[in-house]
Amino acid sequence: MNYRSTINNQTLMFQARKALKEKWGLAMGCFFIFILLSNLSNNFFSWRWIGEDGGNYKASMDIIWMLICGPITLGYTTVMLQISRNQTPKFEQLFHGFKRFGVALGTFLLSFIFIILWMLLLVIPGIIAILRYSQIWFILSEDENIGPLDAINKSKEMMLGNKLKLFYLYCRFFGWFILCLLTLGLGFIVLGPYMSVSGAKFYDDLKNDVSIKNIETTLESQESISENTPEHTESIIDENDGGT
């Protein structure tokens, strides 16, 4: 099956802004919680102390981060995907990924390992890997029966010939990124949902291209049937007239 993003990136970004209208509060709130929980391993959430033996000890939340990052990413992606489709998700859907804890955890660990391995080859292969696996969470949010490896393989299939277009889409946010730095990072709470919904629009564009082809095939079949039906009816009438 061939997937192709046909809508230009500027239009995808416009559609994302339109979908976010009147939902910015929900989107920014979900993004803030998502970032907070997915960064539990940094120094802000770590503790240092000096033991009785004089040793310098540190405790961090790396294990907790590893356990929750997959489920919270799945929940966040589901919310952004629904917003991109002009639906109104509930805030608690951000945590629905924990209902599929095993699949989300497995997907996160596998994709994380694959990306790290590609990163070892240099930065560019790592970036390509990130783009290759970029659709995993959208796929998981739509298909509750799919497993981690199948989602990874489907993402690879969907991104064949589309990685450069997605890269260009994210490059269009570079100016926004600079502005966010000038606001001491506060602007990222707006940029995050904007990029996420734009990515969701890109995903739907990939899927709709295939769906449109299927619809066109169906319409052609229906037109063929409708064209043949009058002729068939006329032949029956002619036969009946001749018999009379």
C-alpha cells in the first residue's frame, strides 16, 4: 500500500491552527502535563545527599520515567489526534495510555532502542530513524489490536517517500523555536501543541491519500453499474414489447 502526503505543509499548519481554535487551553494543559511527566529523569527531579560514610549519593526517577513515558505519550498523541479531527477530547484521555500499559511500554522501549542504535552511526541516520518511526503513536492510538513491532513496521511503511516532507514541515517551526527561546521557554507551551496537531494533520493526510484512492475506485465501480443498469432495463423492455 502506497502512502503519500499530498497537502502542502503550509496548509497543514493552517489546518492545525484552525483545529486548535477554542481548544488552546486544553491542548496547552495536556502538553504541560505531558512534558512534566516525560521529563522526570532530569536533574530537577533528582536528589543528592551525603551518606554517613561520606559518599555522595544521587537518586533519580529514571525508572519511573521509563515506565510512564510510553503510556503518557500514547495518551497525549490520542488527544492531539482528536483535536486535529475537530473533536473535543476530555482531559482525562491524556492518561488513557495506561490502559494499554504493556503495549505502550514495549513500543517506547523498542523505538527508543532503535533510534539510539541509529544515532550511534551519526546524527543524520538518527534523524532519519526519528522520522521513520514518527507515526508509531498515531497508529497505536487508532488500532487497539496492533502490537509494538507491527506499529513500528507500519510507521516505516507509511513514511517511505514521506520523510523529507515531514522534515520540511518541522523546519517551518524553526522561527517559532527562536521566539520561544526569547520568551525564556514560555512560548513552548504554545509551540508544542501547534507542532503536535500539525503532525497529526500530516498523519491524516498520509491516510486520506490511500482512502481517497479507495473511494475513487468504489465510485468508478458504482458509476459503471449505474451506466449499465439503464441499458439492461431497456433491453428487457424491448424484449417484452417484441413478445407482445
